[in-house]
Amino acid sequence: MDHIILGLLLLNSRTIYQLHERIEKGLHMMYSNSMGSIQAAVKKLFRCGYIQYEETVENGKYKKIYSITDSGKQKFTEWVSTPIGIQSSRNPELAKLYFMGFSPEENREKRLQEYISHLEEQYDVLSAICQEAENINVPDKHRDILLYQSAAARYGKDFMKFNIEWYQKFLEEMRNEKQ
């Protein structure tokens, strides 16, 4: 979460609520978008001197607007410059699929359909982000940033598509087994 926040602050100064809003719009697939985890990361980054804030009052409301410090930029640059590691392919929801044979038969199809619907919602969000990225006009100095952000969104969209198709195929296999 720390690096996500540093990267977002590298793009723009933001309040915690603006960070939450941006993470919720597409980045929640990478990290939790809970206010608690964002606030904890912001506190940690502030204590380490990687971010700072400016206090303002806007429309009678007190706000802290966070920005990245030079040491935060250095920390982020070091992180983003390291090799991409192979992450665990852990998916806690697969455990439900693994043990689904123990659940009441009448619930199985319904649960899978609900999960597919959830995946389709995520796919739609990522499709909208990808579409938006295709139509955005950015200065040349930011083209590389957009290229990689778009690639991450396309990966997420393609991953969702794979999951939707896989679960739909499995649902069909399950239905055929009943016959």
C-alpha cells in the first residue's frame, strides 16, 4: 500500500479521501481500499518522512492535503526500479471452490453465478478505465506513465475475462454432471 500511495502522490497531492477514491477506482485489485489500511499507510509514510501535508480549510471543512517529499520520491523510484518479482498465486476464494462439494447442492450454482456477476462488475470497471485511458490526451512527458498504467488496467481486465470464462465453463460442466 505504501508504494501505491507514494505513486499516487507523485502524480498529484491528495487528501486521504481522494487517495481512497482513486484506489477504489481500479487499484483496489492490487491492495485493500479500506480507509483503515490507507490511513495506517499514510501515518507510516508521514512518520518516515516520505510524505508531508498542508492543512487547509475548504468550505468550512478542515483538510490535510498530502504530498510526496524528496525522500519519498527516492524511496518510490528505488522500489519501482527493482525487478518485478513473481507473486504468489494465492486466491483465498479458491478454497471455497475446493470445498464447495461439502455445501448444500442447491446453493452451489447460485454462489457461482453470484461470483461470476461480481467478476463481471469488476470487468466493467476495468473496461471503463481502459476506455478512458485510450481517449485521454496527455503531454508527451507523461506518455510513459499512461502507457504502464493502461497496461496494468488491461492486465486486470484480461484477468477478469479469463476468470469469467473459466467459471462460466465450470458452471456448464457442473450443470452437465447433473444430467
